[in-house]
Amino acid sequence: MTESVEETRLTVRRTIPARREKVFDAWLDAEGMRTWMAPGMAQGATAEIEPRVGGAFRIVMHGTDRDYDHRGVYRVLDRPSKIVFTWVSDGTNRRESLVTIELHERGEETEVVLTHEGLPDRKRTEDHAEGWTRIVELLAKHLAPK
């Protein structure tokens, strides 16, 4: 896994042992997100998803001492290669930022390239880089052959 951080933009790359369609679908599966959309101190998550361009989502990551609310709107849903959505949370100072997920076929595996831009400052960008890195790791584990 590689990760890069600029002032208000980050990129996380990882190859996941699953086909692109399966990875794409996981990003729109509210039930599945319960286990993998839970970085850091989060013990799990709940999600409400309207999987269409212009559709909204809400993801609540449940921590040991508080919940972390995230909301956004899908801008691009190009199955199986690209998802783009806005991202608003306390971590963005409740300002809209943009997440792009690109999925590249690598044989039977998928390279995930997640880019998050428009973050408020370097500290928040570093925090998000850590969170997205963990989320992509948990997604890989969730999709790994049983």
C-alpha cells in the first residue's frame, strides 16, 4: 500500500484480491460497510445509501466514546471503474470535500486508487490519509476469499 499527502489532498493505493465489480459493489453496500468502514477507534459503522448519481449517503462510524457522522452525494457511478462523491464531516470542518475512487483491473485483483481533495489543512489531510488507509485495508480483508 502506498499513501501520499499534499496540503489538502491525499492518495491511497492498494491492490485488493477481488474483481473490480466486487470492489465497486462493496462501496455501495450499506450492510457490508458495517465491518470495513470503521477505521481508528470505530467499532463498526451504519450506512444509508441511495446508490445513484445525485443520491445521498450517510455513514456513521461508531466509536467507543462517540459517533462520527459523514454525509455526501454521489457525483459519478461508472461501474466497475470509478466512483466520485462529496464528503462532509467534522474532519472536513463540515465543508464539502471530494473523494474519487478509481478501480484498475490487475488480472484477478483490483488496484484501488482513492484520492480525497479539498480537505481544510495538512493536519486534517494526514488524519484522513490514516483513516482511508485503514478503511482500504479493512475492505481488502472483507473481500478476501474465505
